[in-house]
Amino acid sequence: MASSRATSSKQKPVKKPDWLKRRLPSGPAYEQTRRLIKNGCLHTVCQEANCPNMFECFSKHTATFLILGGLCTRKCAFCNVQHGPKELPDPREPTRVAQAAAQMKLNYIVITSVTRDDLPDGGAGLFAETIRATREKLPGSRIEVLIPDFQGNRNALQTVLDARPDVLNHNIETVPRLYDSVRPQADYRRSLTLLADSARIAPDIPTKSGLMLGLGETEPEIEQSLQDLRKTGCRIVTMGQYLQPTAKHHPVKQYVSPEQFEQWHRKAIEIGFSEASCGPFVRSSYEAKDTYSKVASIR
């Protein structure tokens, strides 16, 4: 594999390669999804994080719901979700998410959240309520949750697992060396512990995690993080290209080619993951239903 070694901070911005340029989908489906989300007073990580797959996913009548409001208590250097004043969670949000999922006729729903370090349970209770409300509205659906670390609160994790999601996702995002500059309020080992605890408490619920590439990591660091994840019992991993949301965010150090991503896919399977989704545009919830279906078929 070509090196993913960090470059000097004084180096000029890396030119975006051709493989990251693509035509955006058009048509009424995108606008229908956007209106449904707006009219339901909902947030999506697609919009808040400025995801490059938003037009594609909205055009397929799918989205990743963002609960606990639209403002995060953390300020990660890679993330475009806004940081700001804390408001109490809206108790009606779980019902609105369930109604929107039903209107969109989803049979696989991904629910994530901003990080709420200001709440005693980190928002775990609202996660559980949203799972239950969605399950009641769409009893045949599958539900994946992408949760924060809850500051290591095992009771909060238990609350979410007791609501029985089909997949428990928590991203480590990057290699441990870069945490201080990329996500200083998080802790690499704490995230690994959460994944290990989930696999221990509910071994029948597959765990999932993700890495962004291009932040300045090296190949040995990536491989070690994959090994660390697998040791927790994590079964699904996603790997995608980091894209700088604004000039104020952490710069892109390198663009990883599709061929390199394919090599990482092979490496992840070799390490022992049941499924790995790797590519420039891959994000945690991108084509999550297809990824889950592959894992469910080999349980």
C-alpha cells in the first residue's frame, strides 16, 4: 500500500483527485425527503455534518436521523456539526423520528446523535425511547444506532442495549496519536472499552465502528487500530476518506485512492471482521442496510 504518512502543516493544501468528483443526483425524490425532514422538525447527520452522500441518499428516500437536538457539547476538529448552548432534549423527538421513518417507508433505520456530555445519561434514555417508538411504528424494521461514548457510563450503554437495536455502532474515527488534535474531548481506550462492553453484554447484537483516512495517520497505525477494534469483538468496520468541511477544520493530509481502500478492505477481512465497507465516499451509515444484510446472513 502507498504510505498514509502525515505531511507538514505548512504544506500547501492537497489537490482533490478526480475520483472524488461525481455528478449529484437530481429529481423530485431528493426534495421530497428534504421537505419531510424539515416539516417534521428533525435533524439529520447528512445535513448537519455536510455529508458528501446526502444528495444520493436523499434521492433514495433515506437519511440518518440525528437526535438530541442539533448542537453538540464537543468540538471535534473534523466535524461540521455545530457546537453551542445546551437545551433539554425534546421528549417528542422519538415519535417524530418514528413517524418520518414510516412516511419514508424505511425498513432499515439509522439513528445517531450529537454528543450530550451535559446530560446525566448522555442521552441514552432518548436513544432507547427512539428505538422503541420506531419499532412500534415499524415492527418489521431493523434499527442501527450510532452512539457517542457516554463518557464511559456503562449504565447508559446498558439502557441502549436493553432497547434491542439490531446493530450497535460507535466510531473510533482515527488512530490514537491524532486524538489530541482531532477529537481532544474523546478517549481512544474509552471507545474501545464501550465496544468491548457491548459485545460482552449483548453478544447477539453486532458491533460496528469506523475510521476516517487522510487525517495524517500512517499505515501501521491504521492496521493497529483495526487489530484493536477486532479484539473488542467488533464485527463490522467502515473506512472512508476524510473531507475537510471548512477552512477552519483539520486539513486533509492525504487523499487515499480507491485501490488503497480495496487493499484495506482485504486487510480488514484478513484480520477477522465479518464485513468491511471501505471506499472514498464510505461513511458510517452509508449503505448500512446492505452491510448489515451481509453480516446477518453469516450469523
